[in-house]
Amino acid sequence: DSLPPPLPKKQLQRAESLPEQRPSQHCQGDPTPRASSILYSIPPLHLPQEEGSPSSTPPWDRPSWGPKKPLTKSQSLGEPVAWSSRGDTAEVTFETADGELGQLLESPSGVSGVVLGCQAATLARLAARIQEKLLGSEKQQKRLEAELAGKGWAGLSILQREPCCQSGDAWYFPVGFAFEQNQLVLAAKVPKPCCSSLGVQSSLGIHCSIQRLIGCFTDCLPWELVLPGSPEEKSQSPSREEPAHLATCPVLISPEVPYQTLAGFVKGSHGLHRTRPGHYERLVCLLLLQVCMGLEHLRVHNVGQGDLCPENLLLVQCPCPPQSQQGKQPSLGLSLPRLLISSFFKVKEKRRPSSSSQEQDWTKGLAALPSPAADELNVGMLIYQILHMDISLESALGFRSNRLPEIPSLSIYSTGLKRLATLLLHRDPCKRISIEQAKSILQVLLWGPRQELFARSKKTLTLLQSWVEVKRALLLLKFAENSAGGVGSPGLEEWLCCQYFKEVTEDTLYQVTQALYT
């Protein structure tokens, strides 16, 4: 009846104490610890093997279509004990003491986890800084809103009589405003009759693809302003002192001054599409990506786009376009503009009308869906319109033809755009992809992985995870080299790229590449 030797007993207690410090490292029902990156959510019990793929997993364990939220440190698989004693990943910097780094060097998985975590945190900070350059400081905008409160035409200086841009629902005039010892150029938006969406637009928050409002007032238009196409245009005269003939209307102030609509861009880009098809179709992908990101943001707020057509999508010149090594800025035709959605409605206030009696079968499937369900069709139509191809909704849905018009193969993007249009304009609404899925496809078209990645290696989650990790590291190195070489500040395209690699997972890539390259 003697007691067991103390040494084995002490070893057993130590072995049992490790999982208690890291209960989240094991998937539920799986007692075996597995090493993994802290950046990815891997399906339980089905880590990728040499010949494995998500298709071998049960339906309830297959990766979902769309990005997954990255695991936090407390949720990561196989993290070292030393990791749980550290703070946020962002605290690990070049100046971190060697004594602290020594704890992380004890385990190879710990080193990998720290490096990957630092890369993700750096990418997020970089994206936030670029966004602030594109949109301006949020604190400054709030101060500007406070200064504009109660101001009317008398507090603004009219910079030109004619609109700088005319969309399908409004005229835009550039106006000056003195703010904090600076003369700002803002846009005065004059809605066309029955087109104001002030109540909806003022509650949408800040997003790169959504028009912002920083002020509004109701007043008669100054006599010097000319509204092209309005009934008053012919009766207006510079010598007229009384604006009584003009009705009082709402005026919305926006910090973004549009220079044209997407319709104007498409109309003037035939030559660019013909002479530089690869560059033009890449611009098409980037513009469509901004549309999808804006629509995705609107759905979060239960808001729809009023009329998703080229005439109602605004283009704004970026404040800091990327510069070439010679320091010359590209022309507006070659540079990427910001695209803004500017017309909105509450989902419950509007239903999508059927354009033809032949659409009865289609509308029956959408009868129970909110109006934004038509966004997928509209984006599919946009693809053809931006590529200078005329197409009607009826022909797109196959009511008058059995197949969509062929998109000419002019660049590496042509086949992908054709495939995306086919998925968005599918006759069966249940088989039509969502805006979120369209966004993911556009990101893969722009930044990979391309089909040649799978030419020599079978597509697996392991391969895609490694691709993401390498591309994320190379992206950060590219930013560092450009900064050291004085190439110029990162702009809109770099911000969109950061957003992609900040959020993408191998699960999402597997599903997207299946849809795109099948």
C-alpha cells in the first residue's frame, strides 16, 4: 500500500496542466492539439492533407461561401503557452525586448504565429491610414459639420455657374467654404424634383463608396446658377435680381466633388478600351469592386440603391493618386477614381417593378425578397455596359435568347468578367450569386490566385493558406520598398488591395476559385 513515487505523479500533473491554460486550442470533440496560423479558421477534424480538399468534408463542416472572421489569439489552434502571456500582437515590434522575444522563439509555431499576427495587424493599420488620407479625418469632418450647421448660400462662395456634374437625380455645383484657415472646395448637391433621399442618406455612416453628407439647408437657388435641362434654364438671366421664379429646394453639402458620372466615363473611354484593353478592363474590375463594397455596406443599414445605373454612379478624383517614379500624375482616363453611390431608399419603401410580363416566372421567385435582391441583376448589367456592350434586361435573363452575348477576350480579365456576368444574371434566382460573392470574385480577378497556381499543384486548403501568407508578406515588402524609393503615397487601389488581404481566408479562396475557374 505504499504511495506511488512522487516524480511520476508530478509529471502527470504538469502534463494535465497545459490544456487547462489553453482550453480553446482544441476543437470541440477533438482532443488532439493541432498547429495552425492564428489568422485562419480551419474546419474541425478536416485539416488539409496531401490530397485533401473541402469537398471531402461533411456538408455541415464545409467552408462557407464568403470570408470568415479571423480567429483571435484565444481561439487560435496550437498556439504556444508563451503566446497566452503576451498582450496584443501589435505590441510585438522591432523594439520589443529580447527577453520577451526569447519566450516566442522557444517554439517554431510560436514564431510563425507572431510573425503572421504582426503582418495582419500591420496590414490593418496601413489600410486605416490610407483610408484616412482618402476620406479625411473623422474628427475634422465632425468639426466641419458643426461649422456648416445653419449655413446657407450666404455662407458659401459659388465657384462656377454651371454644374460640374449632372447625375440622373441631381446637379452638383462646386462651392468654396472657409474652414480653419483653409479654403475648402465642397459639392452643393441640388436634387432634381422628387429625387431627394436626405432622410436615408444622413444615417449611412462613413464608407469609401458611399456619398457623405456634411450639411444641408433649404433655400431658393441663387440666380446665377444654371440648371441644364430644367424648365427654368431658358428663363434665367444674369440680370435678374429676384429668384422668386425658382421654388425653394433642399441643398445637400458633400465633401466629395464629382467630376463626372460612370456613364460619362464609359462614353469617353472607347479609345482606351480599344488601345489598352488590359488597363481598361482592370479599371472595370476596380470600379465594379467599389460598387459591390458600397452595396454590401448599404445592406447592413437595410438601405437600397435608388437606381443602379451608370448615370447615378459618381466618380471623384482621389486626393493622392499614386505617382510614377518621374513624379508625374496619370491622366484621369488612366487613373482609378473613387466611385460613389449617391441615390438611396429604405428597403420597405420600394419594390422592384417587373420590366416585362415575360418576367413573371422570375419575379415569382423574388416576390418574398426585398428590393436589393435586384442589385445582382443590376451589377451584371453594369458589366456589359462598362464594356461598351448594349444589352437589355430581358435578353440578359434569357427571355429572348438562350445565352448571354459573348464578351470579347481582349485581356486576362475578359474571361473572368464574362463568368461573373453569367453568375449574376442566372435565370434561376436561387442559383444567382450574391453581391458579397461577386465582390470576392472581383478580388480574385484582380489580385489572385490565378488559375496557373493550380497547374502543377492540386488545389488544397494548405496550398491556398500558404499562398495567402506569402502574398501578404510580399505586399508589405512592396509597400516598404515603394516608401523607401519615393514612389509616392499609396492610393485607392492599394487600399482596396489591403482590404482584400486583410480579410481573405483559404476557405473563401477555395469556394471562389471553384466558381470562377470551373
